[in-house]
Amino acid sequence: MDLILWRHAEAFEMREVEDDLARALTPKGERQAQRMAEWLTQRLAHSTRILVSPALRCQQTAKALGKKFKTAPELAPDGNGEAVLKAARWPDASEPMPSVGWCPTIKKGAVWWIRSRNREDGAQVILQAVQSPDCL
């Protein structure tokens, strides 16, 4: 099963809004989200389920895909990695699961595509792709 971690694109700084969840994408962030959405659209099945943080910047990033998505509170900025994996049912789900959220170790707007697969010698986790919107 594939887990696709897509960090929200560039957003306005916290000092520009009162509520962190209300931070919107900057114009640059909107362009980043669109470029990454085009890259992902070429690689995702039409039926792919997408989980998205309730943060506005994450919702706006995901909307660039033009696909339906489910808001997952587990992906909120105060969430943790274990909750994200549980929400995505990774590695046990049968279909790829893009998750759009706050991933401070991932560059803004970038995607990390991680694959779990079973081999004769056991389970393997491989990094399938890393893509930044600045490289598209």
C-alpha cells in the first residue's frame, strides 16, 4: 500500500492571522499546490481516497487536485504521526492514500510517496518518490 504525504503549500505567517487553522495559502502557495496537483493527477487513480487536515491551508492545497476528499482531524497540526498512519490504515489498506497536512520535516508543497510491500523475506518499506513543486 502507498502512503503519500503531501505537505501544505506556502501559507501566510501566523502573525498575519489569529488562528493557526485559518492560515490561507499565499499566491506562491496557490501556484505550488497547482503544480503538485498536476503532477499527482498523472499518477493517482481516479478512485483514490484523500485525507486532509482541517487547516485552511491544507484544504486549499488539496482542492487544487479537483477531487473529493475527507477532512481528517487526525491530520491537524497538533496531531501525531501515529494518528496519521491509523487514519490512513497504513500499511494495511489496499489502495494508495494521499494525506495532505502539516509535516514540518517535508518542504512546503512537497510530496513524499512511501510504499509498503510484502516480499518473501518479509515486509519492506521503500521511498517511491520525493517531489518538490519547485522542481516541476
